[in-house]
Amino acid sequence: MDDPCCPPLDHVSVEFQGRDRFIAAVDTAVAAGDQHAVTAALRNTLCALIRDEAVHLPACVHAPIVDHYARRELYRSPRHGYSVVAMTWGPGQGTPLHDHSGLWCVEGVWHGELEITQYALIEEAGDRFRFRAAGGMIAGPGSAGSLIPPHEYHTIRNPSPDAVAVSLHIYQAEMACCTKFQPQAGEWFVRESATLATDQAA
Ligand SMILES: [Fe+2]
């Protein structure tokens, strides 16, 4: 039986204006070398692409979904394996504390603002993990940051009471599952495996 967490690699490609230009730029960045070089190159590339007037993400990425933040996969590279996911955050929508399954990721804000809080893992005991908030930031349009395991624990939230935010995430590979951490007392959280759903694009 297929593992629902690790589906076979399919080619995913959604049409949008400037798509070929976008893919060429990302392909160049992912060939930069080790994961530090690749994520640094991708941060610069993503910042430039957000400002590039020839690139327009598909209209669907501006449509929030009422009961959860939207994840729409726009492209998966058949050659490099990376996955490009657009996320749409309604007012106040956000994630629980989570990891990225050991994958590097570069995230850029395309529209609106997002609050990103990183957490440091202090200790663990079985399924219980102790985290401490290790810095937060408000990221505005045109900014990009990266997560390189093991420094991958974070939350993302749209702090606006009325505006939608859109972000673009380039993962090392398709991220079909991750670990979420549900808050308990104090700095302690309980680990919970999560399968990540993808919403229909276009
Ligand atoms: Fe994340």
C-alpha cells in the first residue's frame, strides 16, 4: 500500500504569467552548491522575483479559505525535486509550532505581512518537547528568509485583523507531512504527526 505521507513524485505545474522566467531563476539558484549556498541564492532570487513585474502568481493565490490557511502547490521540479507552494493567510490565520521534516525551505512574502517566530529546542522526553521562543519578526512584502534543519521550528501567522497575506515557499522536496507541537504547560509541547493537505490551485 502506498504511504500517504510519501506519495510518488508527480510533475506539478500551474500556469501563471512569467512562470518560465520564475522556474529558470529558481533552477539557477538550486544549483548554487550546498544547502547554505542554495538557500542564500534562493533568498536573493525570491526577493527579486517578488519585485519582478513580469511575474504574476495565479489569481487563486489571493483567495483565502475560510477555515484554514491555503496551501497551493504551483510547481514541482522534475529535475531538482523542489516544490513551490503558495500560501494564503486570511486575517489572523496561522500555523501551530511545527518543523519541516528535515527539509530546507526558503519563504518569501508576496503580499501583506506575516509574523514569524522561531523556537529553540531546549530538551525532549519521549513525545514531549520543550521549546523557547527565540525571536520573532514581522516580514513584509519583498522579504525572504530560510530555514535550515535542525533550526527549523517556527510558527507563521498573519497578524492583520483585516488584510490577506500571501507567501511563497520553496521546499527542498515536496513536504507532504511534518510534525506539529501542541502546547502543554509552560514551555512544554506534545509532538503530533501531521499530513499536510494541498488546496486546489487555479
Ligand atoms: Fe513552516
